[in-house]
Amino acid sequence: MSKIFVTRKIPESGIELLRSSNHEVVVSEKDGVLSKEELVFALRGQSYDAVICLLTDKIDSEIFDASPSTKIFANYAVGFDNIDLAEAKKRGIVITNTPGVLTNAVAEHAFTLLLSVAKRVVESDKFLRDGKYDGWSPLLLLGTELTGKTLGILGLGRIGSRVAQYARSFDLRVIYYDVTQNSDFEKMTGAKFLATPEELLREADFVSVHVPLLPTTRHLINDERLKLMKPSAILINTSRGPVIDEEALVTALKNKVIRGAGLDVFENEPSLAAGLVELPNVVITPHTASATEEARTAMSDVAAKNVLAVLSGQTAPNLL
């Protein structure tokens, strides 16, 4: 029997998978994120064979030192910028993630944000709740239509591809930028590849960001690139917060450099850039793009299966 630590409560299905294989599972009892010091304390001297961690856990050499018996850190997330992969590789520690199972949830959320900003849904809701509605008016809270416009996708991975497929239902023209061109995808969807982010930002009416957080993508959207966008453009981000320079975005939204934005992730979570919450032309959600019962349960199962594979001497299905 192996011993497994889970850094935060997750859906029970994955926990039951582990326990049904006769493994001991310890789940953090704290209702919230463990600090670095708390995580080190929880791991030290416990001889855990596996750890299921979350994107809110910073997994680095200090954590590896605290739990030298741990064979695998299974990240309950698609992204893995919270883990020092180079250090893990040097130590022979397996790192996994949970790709694929939250593709639909995040893609749907990206479109929800786009529609909410374009149709000014949050502004309209607040307008009504504040008692300001006194009857129909031809110029009241005018939004913009999607049909016939151009959607630009930055990062054509699983989620970006799914967003592009949804776009066809709205008769949106799709353009995309990625480090590699995908000819098969272009044939299937009619999407057009652009060679640089700058070209895409100039041409798109709506931009949806789906790149991983890497040194090369940090502040991919900055002040200079925001100024390349159309004044009528809407920017959507469901990837990682630091991909966008949040202070620059606040300035751009205040000065109407672009029409609006929809954000599910933020540069310094859970803090937001000064002035962001006061802006009427931004819709913000608390990193809940994958927050569906289906996606979060499947993530729990995938994380557990990665752990079970490694503990049984097999290759993890989602090895990074």
C-alpha cells in the first residue's frame, strides 16, 4: 500500500479510485490554499509516494526536499507553470497534468465571456438591478454582433481549436497564430494561419488567448500590442493571467484603445490590477473556466490514474 497526499479537497471520484486500489490517501483539511510553509510541514517526514497538487501550489526544490520519497507530483490542472520541471527531471520525479478533459468547459467559457462582453450582459444586469430601467430605448446599451466578423485565436492547442470550431456556428471567420501551422485544421475549419501575433491583432475583431505560460508568452499582450488592435476589438483570456500585462490592459480599456475584455485569469491571482473591477467594459470571472461538474470530476479521475500508473511501475498517461 502506497501513501498519497492531496493538497486540497478535489472531487471524490479520484480519491475513491486511489482508495479502491488499497492506497492510503490523506487530503489536506485546510479549506483553502496551503502556504509554502504549510505544504512543507505537511510533507516532511511522512514518506508520501505520490502527491496530487493544484495550480495554486508552487512545486520546486524546497518541496522536493521536503518529500524525497515522492515518485510523482500529479498536477490537478492542464497548465504546469507552477512546477519546476527542470528540477523534477534532474531528480527523476514524474510530473503529470490533466489535459483534454476540460477542453469543452474552457472553450465554452471563452465564448461565454465573448458573448457577455459583446452583448454587454453584465452591464445590462447591473443597470436593471440598480433600478435605472424606465422603458425601451433605441440607443440603450448597444452591443455588437459576432456574425460575419473575425475571431483571432492565439494558441491552437486543444482549447483554441475547440473555440475555433464553435466559431463556425456564429459564422465567424477564424484566423490563428501558433508556433506551428496546422494545415489539417485549416482544411477542416477554413481557418487562416498568420505568421505573427501582430498580424492577428491588427486583423481580428475578437481575440481569444489560449497559450501556455512560458518565458516567451509572459506579457505576450502588452501595451504595444494592445495598441495594434482595433478600437472595436474584444480581448478574451482563459489561459494564464501573466500572458497579459494587466496594468496595460486596464489603461487600454479606460482609454477605449479596445472595446472590452473578458478575463477568467489574472496576473497576480487572487489580486487584480488597480482599477480593473471599476471598469464597465470588462467581464471578470474567478478562474472558473473549467468549473463544471463534468470537467472537475474528470480532472480528479485523470490525476488519480496518473498516480496509479506510476505506483504500479507503468508510464503515466499524461507524462510531462
